[in-house]
Amino acid sequence: MFAGILINKDESGYRASLASIDPAQLPEGDVTVAIEWSTLNYKDGLAITGQAPVVRRFPMIPGIDFAGVVTESRHPGWQAGDKVILNGWGVGETHWGGLAQQARVSGDWLVPLPAAFTTRQAMAIGTAGYTAMLCVLALERHGLTPGGGEILVTGANGGVGSVAIAVLAKLGYTVVASTGRPEEAAYLKTLGAAAIIERAELAAPGKPLGKERWAGVVDTVGSHTLANACAGTCYQGAVAACGLAQGMDFPASVAPFILRGVTLYGIDSVMAPRPARDAAWQRLARDLDPARLAAMTHEIALGEAIAVAGQVLQGKVRGRVVVDVNR
Ligand code: NDP
């Protein structure tokens, strides 16, 4: 038997509990993994609390990511003993996920653990950090370079925001962090933010075009914040949108796009193809300072994940939460 968080939905309601699970119940897949570390991402918070219909099959083990060691493989790319990372692919939504001691998945979904990282560090980065890197890569492909102007990061204290700040600052960009928790300014500056602005400056309905300030944007928040970020982006600047912490709506005008040539990049980590994943993890190994990663990481035991999931959604958790599934 192995320990895992199990979500059930039936006549008595929607509930998550810590359970003892028979390995014979593991889903189809050609690779079995002994999980060492998982994480709590925003989406895991939604899944565990049931606040949004993230889970589409029951019972479900949540956890959209994990890092661990292959114990059995029928996949040509993997053998027992390989250290692997999984992000997305519907794991924790339609296929049993990472908040457990074991997982069985398709070998096509796995990426090798970069030599630079332990499995704990990989999950300190997690899907949030890998998504932050996908955002940075989109801005780089657009042609942004350090010294080219300020980069706005919204939802700065969150997992995506924290990693985006740390990576962009290490690369030499001038990062402005937008947060609803200005009391965390010292933390954000430790990560590398050059300046802090209040979330409220961007969160309310704004004008179609504002003063040109941002060379680029990493937005984790959506809604009016994303609209205002686009309205404040400089001529031919770029915005990478990956999140919806404020809302899924996008109450914007086309003005920034047709009058300033602003480009809006959509960032999806879940179904991203393998080359994009490999590129992101390789760049994380190069461009994320391990000391800054440690500064943003908070560790919990598997049994604490249900309680902390609610705090993630309330925006009370700073940086990243790693889950020791064997504790
Ligand atoms: P976290 O919960 O760690 O961080 C979200 C942050 O957003 C909070 O820390 C807070 O930052 C800010 N925030 C929270 N509520 C609001 C609000 N009502 N209005 C404005 N800002 C708010 O989440 P993650 O960093 O893990 O994820 C961020 C977003 O990115 C989520 O929406 C998530 O679903 C999405 N995501 C998307 C992925 C993709 O593939 N597209 C992959 C990973 C994440 P502060 O206190 O500093 O203001």
C-alpha cells in the first residue's frame, strides 16, 4: 500500500483525504515512479478544494507534478533508477497525480531530471517555475534583451511570479513586481525585483492605452490586470500571459495591439511539447540561482497538503510549497 491524497465526489459531496492506496489500482501507463517530492500549485489548490472543476475523474489523486525515481519501465526511453520530472499532461486532473508516494504514467510525459537539481529542487521549481521559464523564453524569442526597459511581473509573491523575478533578475533585466502584499517587498527584492508596485494600480478597469512603461510583461493574474499590463506596454513590446489569479476574463481593447504593435503570447505548460519542456528545464538549470530558489521554498508533509491547498487559493502562501510525500 502507498500513501496519497484521494479526492472523491459522490452523494455526500466533494472531499479530499489522506488515504492508503493499493498499487494494483494505479492507472494504465508504461512507467512506474517512486515519487520523492511533489508540490502545491494554484491548480492543485483548485483541485483539492473543488473550487474549480479541475478534477474530471473520481476517485482522483491530485498533484499536477512530481519528481522521483523510475521503479519499472516498459518505455524505451526510461529504465529503473532514472530520475524524472513530470509536469502537466492532465496528471492530477484526468490521470492519477503526484500527491502520493507512487505514480504510473506514460513515459512520453516524463523529462529527465537535470543534473543541476535534486528531486526536491525540481519540485521547488515545479510547474509554476517551469511555466515562469516558458514565459521568459517567449519574451526572449520576441527579442527582448536586458537593458531594453522594465519587465513587469504580476502576482509577484506567487510561485510563477517568484521564479520569473529570480530568473529575469539573474539575466540582468530590470524587474518591477506587482503585488497585493507590499509587506513582502523585502522578499521580492531578495529575489531580484528592482521596484514594487501595488496590485491595486493594475487591478481595476483602466483605459485602452496608458503610459508606455513595460518592455515586457509576465502576467499570472489575468482579468483587468492583464488588460492594464497590455495598455501600459511599450511600442512593439510583449506580454506573456499564463494565469488567472484575478480572473479568467480579459476585459481589454485592441488598442495596444493595433496602435502599438504589442504582442500577447499565451503560455500553456500542460500540453507543451517535449522540446519546449527540455529547453525550459535546461534554462532553469542555468539561470535560476539555487540560493534564491531556496529562499522562496517552504516544505510541508503530505498530510498537510489539504490544509495548505486552501491557503494557496487565498493568496496566503509566498513562493513555492514542496511536499515531502514520504513524510
Ligand atoms: P500562486 O497561488 O502561487 O500565486 C498567485 C499569486 O497571484 C498570489 O501569490 C498573489 O500574488 C496573486 N493573486 C492572488 N489572488 C489575486 C487576485 N485576486 N488578484 C490579483 N492577484 C492575485 O499561483 P502560481 O504562481 O502557481 O500560479 C499563478 C497563476 O498561473 C495561476 O492562475 C495558475 O493557475 C496559473 N498557471 C498557469 C499555468 C499554465 O500552464 N498556463 C501553469 C502554472 C500556473 P501577490 O500576493 O504578490 O499579489
